[in-house]
Amino acid sequence: MTQKTVNKYVYPLTVGENTRVSYDESPAHIGNLKHSVDFIVAEGTPVLVAADGIVVDLKTNSDIGGQEKELESLGNFIEVKHAHNEYSEYEHLKKDSVPVKIGDTVILEKAGDIIPKVVQVLPKLRTGQEKTIRPPSRCPACGAKVERPEGEVAIVCSNKDCPAKHHERIAHFVSRKTFDIDGLGYKIVKQFMDAGLISTPADIFRLTKSDLVDLERFGEKSAENLIDSINKARKINLPRFIFALGIKHVGEETALDLANRFGTLRKIREAALADFQAVPNIGEVVAQSLFEYFTDKHNQKLVDDLLAAGVEVQSSYTLAPRRLTLQGLTFVLTGGLEAMTREEAKEKIRALGGEVASSVSKNTDYVVAGSEPGDKYDKAKKLGVKILSEQEFLTLFKR
């Protein structure tokens, strides 16, 4: 069942069924992807809203943004009163909105580049069989109590040693935007953890071919290929390394700001709170998070273990002043590129001093439009933002 308006879809959430939200027919899809997201709405089980989006079963695996995510860490749980709670961006829906229940039909709207957002419940389509959604009180992975940190939306597991947390951290560590280890994805990380081969990111760099050859999905050649990928990933630039650590509130842009400010990992590790507070674009909350991370003995040991395992962080990460031809310019990418991946394009922009934003605004200088651009292209035209073709974009690097 699909009722389409601009970027809006209506889907029934049926108890016990595997439900598919498809973007294949949509002119405005998630990022430059054309995938579907499968999720299960199950009666009597905890449910969550994934990244301000779909109501899903807590243990469902969903292919979201090209990465399979096992949604059991509670990291993105939001009380499902979504369209009319204090966090809602849809003020005009508050008066008529009601909480989502299992079995409801809802309107979804694309939120950012990744997950659809529940923006309105359609109570007139209720059958009377709907069930109230109650937030879980305990983590389904380890049984520990869950908590909501003060001032935050997400409910999280209180157990620092929760296996689901460890899995998510290591999966992030090896992902495309961090160490980018080819062949070591979400499922393989879980397989290695279950087999007792890895428990920390540093263990990845101690794996040998003999550790892998007898595992399911592996043989001589595949084991050899993965070890080669791991060895190639040992050298990493400073911002990618910082982002890989999974520090709370620290994303790609903040990691880049830190690298530009301090230049070396050693200086970052030795920085005082005031040093972090002095970094441009870093506020009090992020500075405190950084300081707490690098003064924590467990985290210090993690970094030491990574270096001891052969990870080489490229020090003195600085941008040569004569090459900052894009300094002060903000770019937004939309659609697929032929000459490079989106991530490679972002790195090139940042290397020349430019910034990459996820959405178009009046502060955007350029929108780079590849094949099949999304609604960012339309918004750029509406705001009068300069739109570059891929060829025009590539000429910026020849200056």
C-alpha cells in the first residue's frame, strides 16, 4: 500500500509480517542508493525507532544505507510518540497526532540521507488490534538495565561490557569511513567475536591466516585476501583514526578539526580540556567528551594496543597553506560520481580546506550533482545555489 506525495509514503505496520519500505520507484531516494529496508513489526517484543525513523523489531537486521545493522544496541531508541513529542520537528502535526502503536499505518518522510522518519500516525485506519509500544527496561543483548543520559534522547544499555556494544564499536572501527578493511563487514566481525578471535579492535591486526581458514565462509584464498586487506589498512591518516575510535559526539568533521589543530596523535592524547575547547567548531560538550576519552585508562590502553599491534597513524596531518584552494567553501554532494566515490570526493574537498555538509542551505556554496541527483538538487535550484556537474567539480582540483 503506497500513497505518494513529495518524499512522503504511507505504509501499514502489520504485526508478525516482514515489511518492506522501498525506494526503487521514488525519484527522491535515500542518498544515491536505491535499496529497500526490511523490518519486522512483532507483537510482544521491544521495538525501537532507528535513527529517528522506522519502527523496527529490536533484533531485526536491516540493510540501511548499504550496511547491515543489527538493531539491538538501543543506541537510537526514541519513545514512539514521535510526531508530537518535544523532539519533533513537525510542530504543525502536534495537535492531531497520536502515539504510534504496533499495527499502525504511518506516514514516513525522508530524514537526512539515511532513514525515513515517522511524522504522522493515521488513527482513522486503525482496526482495534493495535498494541501499545512500551520502551524496554533491559538490554536484549546482555540483560542490563537501560538508561537515558541526562539531556539526551537515546536510551542506552548501562553495561560497559555489553557484547552488542563491543560488536558495534568494532564494526564501526573497520567500516568504510574509518579503517576501510575490505572483506571485514558486520557479519564477519560478529563471527570472529563469537569464535573468540577478537574482543578489541587491536585483535584484528593480530589475526593470521591460520586463524581463519577453518571458519565458515573462509578457505585458503579468502583468508589470505582478508589478511592482505588488514595489512594494507595498518597505515591510516589521523582524522580517520580519531573517527574510528568511536568517541561520543565526534564525527568526521570534528576528527578533521582535531587533526588540523594538533597535527599528531601524541598531541591530541596529551591535550588538556582547555586545548580541546580552543579548537574551532568544537563546543563545551564535545571538548569534555574528548578530554574524558583520552584521560580514561581503558581508552589509553586501547590506543596503546593498536599502536603495538602495528597500526601506523600518519602524524603531522597538516594542510599545506598554498594548497587550500577551497578554504571557506561548503559543498554538498548528491547523486553518483563516476571518477571517484562520494567518500573520496569528500576527502579531496577537505584536503583543500573545503567543508562538506549533508544538507543544502543558504550557506552552501556548491552542490555537486552526479547521476540521478536527489532532492538536494531541487533545493539548490530553489535557493539559487551554484550547481556543479562532475566535470566542473573535477576542474577545481586542477587549479
